[in-house]
Amino acid sequence: MADFIQAHAGHADWQIALEHCWSQVRQQLESTPVAGLSLGWCYCTDHYAAQVGAILETLGRHLPGVHWVGTLGIGVAAGPVEYIDEPAMVLLLTNLPPQSFRLFSAFQPLDARPPGFEPFTALVHAHGATGELAAGLKRLSDQTSTGYLFGGLCSARHRALHFADAVFGDGLSGVAFGPEVPLLSRVTQGCQPIGTQRRITRGEGNLLVTLDGRRALDCVLQDLGLPETLSDAELNRALATTLVGLTATGEDVSAQPGSFGTNTEVRHIVGVSRKSGVLVVAEPLRPGTKLAFCRRDAQAAQHDLLRILGEIRRDCGSSARIAGALYISCSGRGGPHFGAPHAEFQMVSRGLGEAVPLVGFFAGGEIARSHLYGYTGVLTVFTAPL
């Protein structure tokens, strides 16, 4: 049964912020002793990019024997508090048995794990500019028993970094968990379909040519309720706020009207040809893929976040409690997208229970299963028996 504690602070001087965090950790250890701390998460805003190495070194002096994973984000959060576009850091610590997890990186690949360790699932932090990132996530997924990954891409204005006992400027790193570490994970899309579920009948690279045998442009106009006679400027404005939700053949489709399945990937429409009726989508397209046009708005995002919080509480049932939680949200969702500063993490904290240690960051892309998402939130909770 693992215990979790959290700490957070914001300050222009990273040393002062870290000292505030360490003071919070020390107070919690004194009031509720947690023996054998073994794993820690450290999420920092990109204001501390130049000091990440020093931060890890200082954490190592404070807590020798603890392994650290984390990344930079343009925003980080702990409990109901969000730090967006300001210098800050958040910490989460646990005393999982050392044999129940293993850090990995380019220097410590997961397939070189020690005998006796079975990677069941894995938390992944990655650099978005990594070559063949999708293939790397697929390989990593294949190396776990469940195939389930969760995590996100570091987000930074200039220097994106992630770390797993060392600092990395590209590639992937993180921590794999064995089957004895109980956790639940859900994805919230924050988008709502505005049309019917269609099937791509012709797609060439990023060109969406036909849906259900009809011109793609005709389909999106129908679903948006727009006339074919609208001006080019009006069409471009309408498509700028319209996205596509893609669900591969064989993946689940939500049985609930007005919502997506868990494996739907949302992508932008980035171009249109009125003459040919072709749409350009920011994702290579395959015939047979299911597609629904959609829009992002605060109401849809709030509704779907409440849905996954309810699912997690339901799945915990009466026999388990939530011991700690990670929430990784898209950097495009924070703040105003939920109506007010701190609103998104306030919802998560209230939904899980305000006493649950919770940390996270705002990512440049979110990871769930072997897929890379955008405009989503990935919530993962570690459970313990009551």
C-alpha cells in the first residue's frame, strides 16, 4: 500500500521555490511519517529550464535514494492550484516498493530491464521533435503487458527538457510500473461531435477527399449547417474553429450520443479546396477510418472531464481509495478554456477529493495507450485498498 505526498511553490528564484517545496515535504513527513520514499515526480515551468540539472541535484541531496522523473511545461499544477506562464515547480513523492517500478530512457531502455520485472504500464515524457515519435511510442507500448502508456510531451518556449534521474533534450523517458502497482487512467477529449460519424472512403496523405463516397467539403458544410454559397472568408472562419475526430478501424466508438470514444484522435483542418471539395487535415489519413467533425468549447470540456472523474470514482468502488494522482492536460486547455484561472485543476481536485495528492503539467501533446493526442487531458490515479 503506497502513500503519496505533494508540494508546490512559485518564485522567480528556483532555490527559494525548491526550499518552500522541501519545507512542505518535511512538514508532511513529520506529521504523517511515510517510510521508504522511493519515487518522485518533479514538474517545472520552463522558466527553470537552465536550472533543471541543479534542481535534480538538490533534490538528490535532500532525499537520497529517491528516483526522479519529470519534465518542463509552460504550466504546472498541484491540487487545485495552477501555475501558468510563471516560474514554479510541483513535487509528488511515493514509497512504492523499489522492485515495483523501473525508470527508462535512451540510456536505460525498457527492453533491457532486470530479470523478474514485468512492465505492466508506463508513464512517458517525451520531446515533441523526436524523430519517429509515433513509432517510438508503439515500440514502448509493445514492451508493456497491457500496451497502456500515459503521459505527455514537454512544452517550452525555447528549451524543452524531460528527466529520469538525468536530463534529456530529446527522445523519451519515464517510469514503468509492474502489475502490483494498481492504477486507473482515463482520457478526456474536451471536444463534442457536431455531426454524424462518417467513414473515410478516400484519403491521400493529409488530403481528405471523400467521406461515405461524398466530397469532404460537402459533408462538413452539411454538418455545420452552412450553405454552399458562403464566401471564402466565411468558410475559412468556420473551418478555423472546426476539428476532426479520427477513430481507427477496430477502435471503440462511444455509445453515448454527442461524445467520442477513448481512442479518438482530434486534429485541425488546415486547408480547403473549394473546386475539388478536398479538406487538408493535420494527420495522415487512411481509408476506413471513422471521422466526425467537432468543436472545442468550455462546456464540452467541463462535461467530459466530469465524466471521466465519475468513471474513476465508480471503478474504485467501495473497496479502494485514490492514494495519489497525475493529470496531464493540453497547454491549449488551461486557464480561459475552462472559464477562469485554476478552473481545470479545481475540477479535478474536487472530483477526486481535495485530500488526494495531485500534480500535473500542461503538455505539448498528451499520450494515452500508444497514441499521441492533442487538446485532451489524461488522468491517472494510483489506488490502494481500504
